Amino acid sequence: MAPLAVNLILVPRPSLSLHPSQGVSLGDTVTLRCHVPRLAAWVWLYREGGWFYSKGKGKEQDVAEFSFVSTKREHADRYWCQYRVSWSEEASEKSDPVELVLTDLRYPPSSISLHPEQHVGTGTNVTISCWNKDYGATFLLHKDGSSDPLQRQDSSGGDTATFTLFGVTPADSGTYRCSYHPKNYSFLSAPLGDSMTLEVTPSPAPPGAELVSRGNLVVAVVRGCAAVLIFGLGVFFVIDARSLWIRRDESLGGKGIEWH
């Protein structure tokens, strides 16, 4: 076990990234970058489908790039990278995987609906339905401004997926769309479908809430004044008692007691 621990320290794990990271359609150019923390002689890019690429890397480079100039269906898959340092026969661990999802514009977009309506109050449960009767297998719910899908759901052989937003708040306001992965193509996606906008309005305060709030403020002020009054009275009595002791001592002994 000790030699293995040493190797893991000497050959740290690389990381893999996609550029662009989303919105890639069939025929677009995409680059996978393997970031290596050590000077490496060789870098390998692995595809889950079974094949891999290898590339020699210059001594001053910390990134090895693998590009698909015109992406095809077979490029849509899950990838890892790995490297070997120049002065060692040991290879690093594989990086965390990245998924290259390609949009195929030949698939029709999905439809979307909102229930109960597009304008709801805070706390309402909102149901969003997505459907495509011919191709959809796994549906994804998107919100404009979010890089990743909010939810995904297998249609289980049907043609509709239902997503529920429980107890919505104004933060859930926004524009929603659906997409889907066609059957048997986990890394292909249909284009985003039509959009629907959800507007969540804050619920009005319950009757009497403002009166209760004002009442609480009055109680807090009264308590504060009472505390100040009690403190002032305490200081007054202490000073008065001290004065009485001084006068009594002067009448008995001619001198007051020295207070420190």
C-alpha cells in the first residue's frame, strides 16, 4: 500500500474541460482540454465508447487539447483524460468525466405547459409539463439564466414528463423551456422548445399583521424605557446612600472615611 500512496502523490490527477461547455450542435467545433499539474510526456483522451486518442505534450505546456473540427453523432459521449510524466513510468489516475452533449436540430422541439397558471402567489405548487409524442425518452427542464437543467425525468415509455415546483417564491420567477434526449441517444439532445414565463408575486401580509408588528414595537420601547428608569433609580439610591454614610461619619468622628 505504501508505494501506491507515494505514486498518487507524485502523479496528481488531471482535470478535463469542454470548450464551449454547452450549446454545441452537430457539425460545430468543440475542444477538450486536459489540464495536467506536472510536466507530461504523453496525454491520453478516453471515450466511453471504447476508443482513445494520445498526444505528446511540449515541456512548457500545462494543457493538452483535443479538437473535433466538425462533430458527428459518434462524438457525443463521456470522456476522461490521463497523462504520464516524463521522468516516470507511472501514469496518473483518470480525470473526472465530462459529457459532450450535442444538439441535433433534426429533432422537433418539445412542447410545454404550466399549471395552474403563469401568474401565481408565493407558496403555490406549480406543475410544468413537457411532451413530444414521437421521440422523447428523457426530458429536461431548463430555466433561462441557469447553465444546467433544473430537473430531468425519464418518460418511462410515455410521451410526457411532469415537473413540480413546490411552494414557489419570487426567486422561481423566470422563463422555462424543455428539451429531451431521443430514445437510445443519451448524449444527443433535441433543441430547446417553446418557452413559458412564470411570475410569482409575494403573498400579501395576513390581516392584522401590521398592527401586531406595531404592538411589538411599542412593547419593546416600553421595556427599554423601564430598564433605563430602573437603572437610573439604582444609581440614584447608591449615590444617596453613600452621601448619608459620609454625613454620619463626619458627625461622629469629625472626618469622613476615605473612599477608594
